[in-house]
Amino acid sequence: MENKNLILAITLSIGILLLWSILFEAPPLEESRTNNQVQESENKTNKNNSPEIDFNSFDIGDSSISSSELVSVDESLKKSKRIAIKTPSLSGSINLLGLKIDDLILEKYNETLGSELEKIRFLSPADTQSGLEVSFGWIKPEDASFDVPDSKSLWSIEDETAILTENNKLKLEWNNQTGQIFQTFISIDENYLFDVKQVLINNSSNEVIVNNNSKIIRKQSPKLSGMFILHEGPIGVLEEKLELVDYDDLKEDKEVLNFESDNGWIGITDKYWLAALIPNQNISFKSIYAYDDNQGYIAYFRSLDSYNVKPNSKIEIDSKVFAGAKEAELLDIYQEKYNIYNFDLAIDWGWFYFITKPLFYAISYFYQLFGNFGVAIIILTVITRIVFFPLANWSFISMAKMKLLQPEMTRLKELHKDDRQQQQQALMALYKKEKVNPVSGCLPILIQIPFFFAIYKMLFISIEMRHAPFYGWIQDLSVKDPTSIFNLFGLIPWDPPSFLIIGIWPILMGFTMYIQQKLNPAPPDPIQAKIFAFFPLFITILLSQFAAGLVIYWTTNNLLSILQQWIITRRTKVKTN
């Protein structure tokens, strides 16, 4: 009955998760796309009643770059004039050709564990294999007689030795020689947020009409984590809805996805890193996701309303760019300080956001308190078990009572084996007589499942777990246990293939699961018993490829469950194997 309840619990929990996604998640992309098309038809006239600009076509940069023309990052950086960036968190440069931020290194994060000199390169020029760049620009009506800067425009700066720091902003300028001067002021904080002010000075005798824009271009999709619980790729919060776009879908459909919004942001995200465009939250803007065979993946926004700049006047447009690590506390600060709508959703908190995020802050507190993320995981697991103790206690007691009735249930099934209806009536009469509910042990498990799934999700996405050591051989909680039973945990000088790396912690986790099974009577069905006998081995092999921090969590949780189950089993005097 214990195993049947477990199967039922898992089945029902999957059903709940699917129902949750249908009822409460953001609408499907197709629905969002339809809604935006309707909005687009309703808003064809801009606020200023100026001539309509064709925004379906937009400058995506040097479309002539093909895969065969790609060069190394060092070679690309030497091609153009650049202005250096140097802050405690970032280093790199701004490309004056086309005004692009396409050279950015995250100074606080190493590429691999122990490689202090090899920092994470996040942004790279478009003509490199890992090309990812951010640029700023302007749009004009097709019949306009003036030029606006594009991807081939060379911007100037008074001091070519200047460096962009948290204490020194840059003033860049481009003159079209027909009366319009374009200026861009760029500043940066000590973390990952760029402030960009685009200025147009109209010194001509004619009124000009423009829109501002910004875009992120990624040459190709990076190597993904391959986990269904995590989104990596184009992302945004538009019209108060989280929009997630898969790389594969965007590339295969070859379709331009349009969204209109009065707030929010767009970007491209990795598991731990994010490049995001944050328009002025007081203006309406149009966002575009697209794929180009030469350029790659594009996230783009432009102001929805045109700006009419009268003679001898100017306009100033503010926007922001985030390029760096998705540190939860930092994103929350930016969201609050600059009123960026749902900027915290850049981290994939998942369906159970309201559980996952508080859990993150809880484990962060324990991490700061004890200085070890693995210890923080164990403490959080213990606390959650304590919180759910009454519920789990009820579950275990209910299942224990059902086990006490197993012999009588088996007798009744055998007695009425030829009459299914009579069998069910006899069982229900037994339940009523003994005051036992057959599903009462399942319900507490179902209530706990979202919570423990949120813990799993939180640990998987936490950048704090990256390169975080535990004790002994676990030097990075974000990767799998490096030991393997197939080389006797390092005693044999042989490096087994990845799928044979089954470490000490996964084995401990499998053993605890085996003990849990032994605390329960064997299923009456011999086939079912054999299946469940192999279940710990299956889970051990499966979880051996998971991050060590997750395996430590499951092992600790199993140990606490064993302790609780053993005590309750002894109290109810249920006979075990």
C-alpha cells in the first residue's frame, strides 16, 4: 500500500503541476502573438500624428558576416577603435564603430574552478564564434533626407584615452553633417548596470522625426544545460507577462515575434548570466525577437511613438542595459530603485515563485551565517522537515495503519477475487470499521511536493552554488560528484567516461533510499516488489549526473525521513522486513 500511495502521489502531483501551468502560467506564445497583432492594428497611429515609420524592417548590423569569416576575439578587438571599461565587476571595451558594447568580462566569476586568471567572457564581437553584443541606435522615416547613425558609423570621443568607470561617464558623438548631432552618454555602476542617454540635437531649419532603438545580437545558441526546468534564451517581461522564447523555435520558424508594452524589459539569458535591454519605463515600446542566418538571434526594442524634434531643439532619451551575473539580491535592488517591472523574473524561479524565492533568501542567510553553501543546504533541509513534521507525521501514521490492515485486506481480496464489486464493498467496510482513509497518507505528500520541488529548483538555479565548496572531495556544489565507484573512488589510476562517474554522495543517497524501502513491508505483488527493489539503483544512476548540492539535499532529506519513519513505525508496531 505504501508503494501504491507513492505511485498515486507522484501521478497526482504531475497532474497538479500540469494543471497549474495551464491555469496560472503565462499564455502560450501563439496567444500572446495574436494579442499583440490586435494591439498593433489598434495603435498604428503614433502619439504625435507623425508620418508612419516601417518598423517591420530594422537594421541588425553587419549582415555580411558569415560563419566562414569568424575570427578570434583578440583579432576582432584589434579591428576597431575602442574605449576601455573598468569597474570592480566588469572589464572590457566599447566599440566606437556602430556604438556597441561587445567586449565584456565578468571579473568576479572564473571560467573554471581555480582558474583565477580565466574570467567569464560574457560579451564578444559579432564576428566571433561566441558573439554576443549590445548596441544603440536611431530609426528615421524611409523618405527622410537626413542620416542617422548605423552599424557602420564611427562615433567620436574627445578623450580617446578615457575609461568608463563607476566614477567616470563617457560622452560619444556622431555628426551627420546636415544639421543633426547625435550624442550618447554612457555611465555604469559598480556592478552590471549601464545607463545610456541618447541625445539628438537638431541644428537644421527643418523638423525631424525619429525613434530610438537598442538591440542584443547573439551569433549562435550556446551550450545549454539541457534541463527542462530551466529556460535559456530570449526572455522578457512585456505587458506584465513573462515571455520565454526557445532558441530552436526562433530559428526553425524564421519568424519575427512582435510585442508592444508600456513597461518591462527584454534580453537573452543563460543559466547564470543575462544581457537585458531596459527601455525608459515611462514610454511605450515595441519589442522584437528574430533570427537571422548571418547574424543569429536578435532581441530588439524601439520606441513605439515617434519623436518630433523641432529646429534648434533637442530630445533626450534614457534607457538602461544590464550585462552580468543574475544575482537575486542585485536584481531586486535594481527592480525597486529603477521601477523595472518584474526584473527579478530574469532568474527562472519557476511555477512556485512564491515558494522558491523566499527559500533562496533563507538559504542565503544560512550561507552568510555559516560560510558554507553545503552546510546551508543541510540546515534548510532540516528546517523544512521540522516545519512539515506534523504533516509528514500524519502521512506516516496513516500509511502505518494501512500496513496493519494489509493481512486482512489480502484475505478479503482473495475471498472475493471473482467478484470485483463485492471485493470493493468489503474493503470499504473494513476502512470504515477501522476508521482509516486509504488516501489520507497520500494527501500530505501531495501538499509537500510543490515545496520540495521549489527547493530543488532553487538549488539548481542559484549562482551562489556555482564553484561553492563543501567538504572533502566536493569542491564545487554546482557540478556532479567527481568520484566514481568504477575506479574505486580514485584508487585505480583510470578516468572513467562521464556516464560511469557514480560518486560517493549518489551512492549514499541510493543507500538511504534502500533503507527507506526496508522500513516498509514488501509489496504483496511479486512483480511490483522486484520493480521497487531496483528503484534505488535506478535513482542512484540518474542522480549521479546531478549537481552535488542537489544530491546532498536529497540524501539529507532521506536520512531525516528514515529517522521519522523508523520512530513512527516502532510506535505503531508495524512489522518490517
